[in-house]
Amino acid sequence: MRPLLIAGNWKCHLRHASARRLAEEVRQGLPQIDGILVALCPAFVHIPPVKEVIKGSPIILGAQDLHWQDDVAATGEVGPSMLAEWVEVVIIGHSERRRLFGESDEVVNRKVKAALQAGMRPILCIGETLEERQRGDTFIVLARQLEGALAQVDSPEGIVIAYEPVWAIGTHMAATGPQAQEVALFIRSWIGKKWDPQCADSVIILYGGSVTPQNMAEFATQPDIDGALVGGASLDSRSFLGIIAEAARAKGKPWGS
């Protein structure tokens, strides 16, 4: 069975003290539950203090981005090998990176391959805009993003795919469970055709976009959704722990067992 994964994307928030405090609150409130993975993805400058706080716990440390090369003249960037010394997972291709910083599918592909080569697990983000969904182009857009991001990747094993509809990120307008399931099934079918069904069945697929404790169960009860990539709600420990609890219950893993 695929594990349940809940990842918190802290984006460009918090300070040294508040990042440590949030990590400590999550650590203290998180019971040990088999089959559940929890990841925290702070800003680069907060990775060292958060790593110190969660040391010895089951929490996975992640980053929000990376450069595709090490030891190059790329001012302001963090290379894959240097990042791999600190984290296990890295978010790649988030819609905010694509929209605000112009990242193309080709750039996303370079980063995915670099992360894999450095021994990190990519959390590959894909998603359509509201206009694209209204035009009926959701699957066309997602297929293009998958094809571009996974070009020349030998196998998707070890890659997490997060479906994050752009129209749901930070808008309080989440997709419905059936909408997210429809996309997750499309992603799994696409992988099965490109590689094989057994490989597709092993890939962890997340939903992201205005996830809350109140709607998490709607996503976690879907057969092809294996957790969530959580943005704003991950900045409050009670909210984030509530999301984990609801996901655990929905997947038949009672909280506190």
C-alpha cells in the first residue's frame, strides 16, 4: 500500500524563532502512526533550525525549490548536492514558481532530474488555471506538464506528484473530492501508459489547494489520492495537525494509534 503523505509548504513565511516554534509544535503534537509520512518544507534560511528541532523525530525535512546544477555561477541559487546534505524532499514546479518566476516545463524537468540524481525525492507540482479548466483543457494541460517534467526520466518511482489546481491555491476555493480524484486517476493512468501499471500504482499522488481540516477527509477518502501538499494551513500547528488527523482517519489509521 502507498503511504499517506502530508507535506507543509511554508512558502516565504515565518522568522527564525517562529519557524522553530512551529516545528516544535508539530513534533510534539504528532503521534507515531505507521504508514503516514509528514514533511515540513520551510524557506531555505529556516532549514537548519528546523532540522535541529525535528532531529530524532519521524518528520521529513524538505525544501521548496532548487537549482539544477552545483558549483556554477548562479547567484542566489542552491544546488542539488548542497541541498541534499540537509533535506530529503524538494518541491518542484509549484505554480507560484511557474507564474511569478517564469519557470517552464523544461526548467522543471532539469530540476526533477537533478533532485533524483542527488538522492532527493521530488514533489512535482502540476495544475491548470481556472480559464484552462473552463475551456475543458485540464487534461491537455496536465499531460503537457507531465510529459515536459518527466522527459528522459527513467522511472517515476520515488517521485511524488501533487495536483494543485492554480484556481484553488490560496483562494479558499478548493476542488471537490470527485474533481481531485478524476485528475489523480488521470495522472495514474498516464503514468501507467508511459511506463507500466505496477509502477503507476506505486506513485504517491497528492492534492493541494486550500486544504483545511474541514475538507481533508473529502480528498483522503478518494482511492487515488495519497495525501496533501498544504500551504497556508500548514503555518498553524493546530490546523496542520488537524489535517493530518483527518487524513489518517479517512485512510483507516486512527489518530493516536
